Amino acid sequence: MRFISFLFGLFASFFAGVSVSDIHNIKLRHYVCGSEKIRKDLRVAVLSDLHGRSFGKDNRGLIAAIDRSRPDMILMCGDIMTAKDIGHSIKGSVDVAEKLITRLSDKYPVYFVLGNHESRVGWMPWLYDFGYEDMIERFRNAGARILDNESIRIEEFGVRIYGLALSREYYTGVGKHAVDREVVRSYLGEADREYFSILLAHDPVHLQSYAAWGADMCFSGHYHGGIMRLPVLGGVISPKPELFPKYSGGSYSLGGRRQIVSCGLGSHSIPLRIFNPAELVIVDLLEDRDGNIRKA
């Protein structure tokens, strides 16, 4: 019995140590892909699911990692702040996000799509001590271009960036409110066929519909890499919850369309990441190359 207790304590200590390391250390994940639509090589840094976390004072560690990668722009895929802890202040989480956006926008264009946590402040304002409009205004004033079911063309690179912000029922009404191609079209209109269409869409469960709509490249997050990642099996659990979700993190190709799901940078409620370090995604989009994704 003592031996079993010893083994249990040993395993618990090991996993606790792994989790602490994975929460506090950033792993850079680098992908390369190309398209004949791209007019000029473009490097993007993709940030998702920070959840108000700071890597060093005022996120200096994260900003330094981004600076070393020298991106042309920052793409934020939502849940940069946290609105989960009902009854607790969310002001600190908003402050962290605002400071990060301010520091990044001094150097790079920042494009931001809302995740379910930012949206939740608007869906259920009576639960929180910070107003939705105030939050959005602060992020905009800090320098973020918020793509709330909007898009922007960037002529220099030949890309068009879309931000898909789904309404509440698509996060809470699984099965009853499926997202198909027509739903995406109702939010964003037709996909631009002339430009390389980049879709920022927080929830990766609908990747097939994003591809069917016409996104040449989709960036998502939301699943935090599945909390724990295992060889071959990948992420263990989704927010639904669902065991071993299909799109928990990494790169995918659906019908010739490319999809990258970030494992995210933070956590909320239960601070836990196992074999799943905080992830900064860097993607090189190259002109006149084949459309395959590969790790750099």
C-alpha cells in the first residue's frame, strides 16, 4: 500500500512539474505554405487563447518571442481575455489584453477576431463588472483592428482577412445549431476568389464548413490543444466536452484548403497543460508555391 501511495505521489509530482513547465514556457510552432494568389511573401504570428496570462511583466516574454520571429502582422484568434469566472472581476484580464495589443500594435498591424470569452461579456453583461462596448473600445484604441464578421483586403500581399464571430447558440447548442457553408456565408458573404482568403474563426469544430465556404487558410484555437496531448491520439479533451477531438491542434488539409489550429497560450478555470506547452504559431505564406502546409 505504501508503495502504491509512493508511485501515485511520484506520478502526481511528475505531471504537476510538466504542467507548470508547459504553462510557463512558450513553444514556437512554425509552418510554411504557399499559393499563386499571394503577391508577396507574408509572415504572420498567430495568438490564441491567452486568457489574460502574462509571460513576464507586461508579457515581455511573449513579445520578445514574437519580435524574434519578425512577423509582418499579428492575427489574434480570440479568447485573449477571460470571462469565465462568474462573480470575479474581469478587469485585470481586460487590462492584460489591452497592454499586449498596445505594445504589439506599435510594431505590427494587429487583426483580432472575437472568441467566446470576449463575446460572452456581450451575451451576458449582467454577470461581469466590465461592459462589452467599453472592452471593445479599449482594444480598438489600443490598436487592434477587430474583425467582427468583417473583412479587410491587404493589397500588398494579395490577401483578404475575414473574422467570423459566431453567436451564442453555436457554442452552446451543439447538434441543434450546426454551422454549415450557408451559415458562414450568412455571416461573411461570399469568399473572395481573387485574393488569398484568410479566415480567423475561433472554434475549430466547424473546419470542414469553413473550407467549403472558401477559406484558403483558416486559423482557429479554442481547444487549448486538448489540455493534455498524447502521441498519435493528439489532444485529450475539448471544451464541449468531448474526448479526443478531431481538430485539437496542428495543421489540416480539407478539400485542398489549409487549416491551422493553435494549441493556445493560456488556460482558464483549471490551470492545466500536460505535454502541451503554450504555443506561438508562426506561418510563412509564400507566393507562387504549392499549397501544402509543412513545418518549417
